[in-house]
Amino acid sequence: MRAVIPLLFVAPLMLAGCVERRPDGIIARSDSSTGSVTNAHFVRDFAVATGQPGIVNTWFMLNPDCSVAGQVSVRVLEMPVHGTVTIEPGAYYSNYAVGDQRRVCNLQPRQGVRAIYHPARDALGADRFSLLVITPFGRSWTSDIHVVIH
């Protein structure tokens, strides 16, 4: 994953990914991201099985005491050709790393938002889409998601 980060000082943004296995077959896969981002651009590879939806990422804005600092907004800028993307606010588990003061937040679901990719029926091969993520504090970035449907 590459990011272009301007040389401006902004407070660190703490986002946690999540890991989740749901009874409906969706398997969560997401990353934790810590850092200062404003108008950055990321490219991410993502794989999903034919006919199976997959969680692309989950975003949170949590304070050190695990309270929600505000809601992250996620918008689809460019829809995929061989599937759809849904954005779902809800309560999800974070995945803060060992040593992070927010690790205790992983024990309870917190309010966040997630993006789910749903491949079209019988789709195989490559697809892509773009997301815009905006924090309640005005920081934003775009992500191009390169999908492989296998």
C-alpha cells in the first residue's frame, strides 16, 4: 500500500480494522491504519471468492477510553463493473495492535462503518472500485481497491 502524505502537521488519526466471521458467510478482512492523513491516496489489493461477499475494511474513530470520537463517512466514488459495494454503519469489533492503548477497545463492538464488496453472480477475474473516506475532523483520503474474484 502506498500513500502520499503532505508535509503538514495534523494530529494522528487512529483507525482500527476489524476481523469478523459472520453466519451469512461474510468474512471480514481489514487493516489497521495509524498516521496523519489528509487528501492521501491509497491502492489496495483485495481478493474474494466467486459468489461470496467480503468486507473490504471497517473504519472507527475511537478515543483512548474507547468512546466514539465521531462517525467516519465512506462514499463510493467509482462503482465496480463486476459487482457492487455497500457501505454499512454499525457496531463492529476493532483490531488495535498489542502495545496500542486502544487495544482494550477490541473487547467490545464500537460504532463504525464498513465497506462490503459483492461480486456479481459467476464473476471471475479482475474488478476495481474507489472509495472516499472522510473523518469527522475533515481529514480525507481516497482508496482504489483492486479486486481479484477467484
